[in-house]
Amino acid sequence: MSLSNRCAGSLPPDAARIVPDHYDVIGDVAVITLPDALLPYREVIGRCITEERHNIRSVCMRTAPVAGTRRTAGYAVIFGREGTETVHREYGCPYHLDVKKAFYNPRLASERNRVAKQVREGERVLVPFAGVGPFVIPAAKRGGQVTAIEINPDACRYLRENVRENDMEDMVTLIEGDAMQLLASCGGEYDRAIVPTPYGLNTALDEVIPLIRRGGVIHFYTFTVPQETDILAAKFRGMGCVVNRIRRCGHVAPGVSRWVYDLRRR
Ligand SMILES: C[S@@+](CC[C@H](N)C(=O)[O-])C[C@H]1O[C@@H](n2cnc3c(N)ncnc32)[C@H](O)[C@@H]1O
């Protein structure tokens, strides 16, 4: 049964009709975006979510979009437990995080798995903008020796915990701070970089390319409109990369999507 149908018995018909059927689940926290017209009914909607997903202990609604250096959004708990710290499992790996304190997008799980499957034993892998580690841990589990960089101290705390919990201490080096300043001192000759670029930091690619060995791979995530993807590809070619693949991985705003460019350094 859809969420709107489940809510129908508890809401006026006009309200039930506009209840979104999609919400994200991060561990035992559900996250939903509600239009203003549904705010008076938020608690009922939260309860209905817990009735259809019995493992959910907190339901949050988004109160502000992802923003700022740490890429965190605003959330308010509308039903259940006040806390938003949780453990999310993705492809068998546990990730501790607090939804309010660190970025996490469960919709990228299959994309992260696609990239992780390409990592070979012994590869040197660079992951700037590492967050709580959903690109880091799978690469390490595949046998990659991973250098991760992250600026948000809360995300770093969870990433350390996640490295421990997943038994990857020997495989991951975490550098806490600003990747744009630290990349230059991260050494070079990496086999692969996974770059989940925050909005507006496309210049990270200029810093990353020189650190990758010739023939090495860069998975570069960026935000753009479909009409611009070929222009970006031409730019990346001009920066010394072969563009192996361009793939859309999620909408972020009207007309704007997240794209991954799989690049190979010439
Ligand atoms: C889009 S999120 C990606 C997080 C993670 N890789 C994931 O997929 O869940 C970007 C991350 O980059 C971090 N960040 C933003 N600016 C940064 C910078 N200049 N240096 C290092 N990390 C940064 C944010 O704190 C956030 O955790």
C-alpha cells in the first residue's frame, strides 16, 4: 500500500492526495519532504510511516535543503524518538552517522557499489570529500589502500568509527581538513580517485588529476544540466583525460542532475 493510501483514513481527502509516496530510509530514520499544506498533518504522516516500516524509530521532515561546506540539511523530527543518530547498512557494511550532522544519501548505494566493484586488490585509492565513508569502506574491502579526506569533524568521527567497525584500520588513512588545501600534500601515483564533489567545487578536479598515475581512473561526480554534459566532457578531455563514461545518478533540482564522469588519465 502506498503512503498516501495508508494516510487516507486519517487525513482530509485533499491532504491525503498530496502525501508523497517516496521517503528515504537511513538506518532506523525515515526522511520525508512535505509541502507546506501538509505541515498540520506531519505527526499523522510520521505515524503512518512507522506503521508501514516497523523498523523506523524516528521520522524527520526536511526543513532546509543541503547547504554549506558540510553539505548537511535541516531536519525536524515529526514522529518517534528525538535522536537521529543511527546505523545504516549498505551492501553489508554498517555506517554509523547522525542524519543531522553528516551528509548521507542512501539513493547512491548502487552507484557506490558500481564503483567499488572496479577496485582491485592493492590499488591506491584517493577519496576526497569522504563523508562518513560509503565510498571509502567498500573500496578498502576490495583491497584498496584508501586515503580519505573530509572537512566535517562529525563526519570524520563517524568515518573513524566506521573504519573500525568494518575492520578496515589497516586499509584507510583519514586526513581531517580542507581537501582543496590538503590534496597537494597527499603524494601521487594513485591508481584511482573517487571524487564525490560538493556543489560548486568542480576545481577539485584540477587538484586531483596530477595525483593520479597515467592510465589511472577518476570517478568525478558533478552537478549540471543535460545540455552541458558534452561541454564538460570536452573540458575534461582538454585537461588530459579520456572520458570513458558519463552517467546520470540522481536529480538534485529542477533540470539539474548529479552526473558521474568515469575518466582515465592519459
Ligand atoms: C556530497 S558529500 C559526499 C559525502 C560522501 N562521499 C557520500 O557519498 O556520502 C560531500 C562531503 O564533502 C565534505 N566537504 C565539503 N567541502 C570539503 C572540503 N573543502 N574538504 C574536504 N571535505 C569537504 C562535506 O563535509 C561532505 O561530507
